[in-house]
Amino acid sequence: MKNLPEKQLDFDAPLSKEADTFLSAAVTDFNSKQDALERNWQLSLFSQWEFDPVNSSISFHFDDGRKLSGDGQLIGTLCLKDDTFQLAWNNPRFPVESIRDSQSVKDMGRRLGITYLQAGMIPVPNDQFLSYLCAIFLKITNSVGMFRGGGDEVQPIIALKNLRWA
């Protein structure tokens, strides 16, 4: 069982103007970056993917023999069973090398007073809210895109950087 935070987090606390500006910019940037990710790298066409958390690397294999490689940082995992998102910094099983960007999410949440980014578990009622979270993660990590890995019950959310054809 997880320890309770030292102080209770207020999920309904009003946000500062700086936080509102940051969140608005994150949402604005998200669609264009995700569109560019698809346009430039055709991720919707991959047939297999691999993530190496120790080396913080990710690769995508395509049926035509192409391979796309890049750096990947695990931001967290979506649990489909209970519709929650666990930030990777909140899970001691993940290698430190692969979750640095997740820690940046927590740090930015603290700096801007965004409570839900400081919580280890976030309820995710629908895909639209997950996209909203991914927009925030993308902005904080300065990544080229966000990748949602498949899985029956748990799906990783990985920030992508330095993509290249291998």
C-alpha cells in the first residue's frame, strides 16, 4: 500500500495565471506535434514496438522492413481495469534512467501548483482526458510526441525524442 502524501492534495484548487498559460500552450501544441509525429514517422503503420527501459530507447518495426528508433522516457502507465494513470516516478520498479521525464512532470506540477501532476495516481475518466494529460507531459518533456503502448490491462505512455530511421 502506498504512503499518503505529507499534506493532502487539493485537486480543486484554483490555478495561477502562469499555470493556466502553461496548460493552454500545452493543449495548443499537442495536436500539431502529434500530427507531425504521424506525418513524419508514420507511427500508425508500425507492426511491432519495443521499449528498453534500462537504455531509455524505443524502436518501431514496420512490415516493409523499416525500423524507427529513438529515445523514450516512460511517463507512466494507464490501467484500463480501474481507469487510473500512475506516473512512473510513483512506481519503484521502474529504472531511474527511464523515468527522469516523469520526475520532471512532478517537479513542474509542484512549481506551477498543479495538484494532479504531484499525485502518483490520477483518475482518467476517458480518452479525451488522457490526451489532455499527454499534452501536458509533451510540453513539460519537450518531446516530439507521445506514444501509447498497447496492452490488455496496462498501457505505457512514453515520451518520444530523437527519432531516426535505423
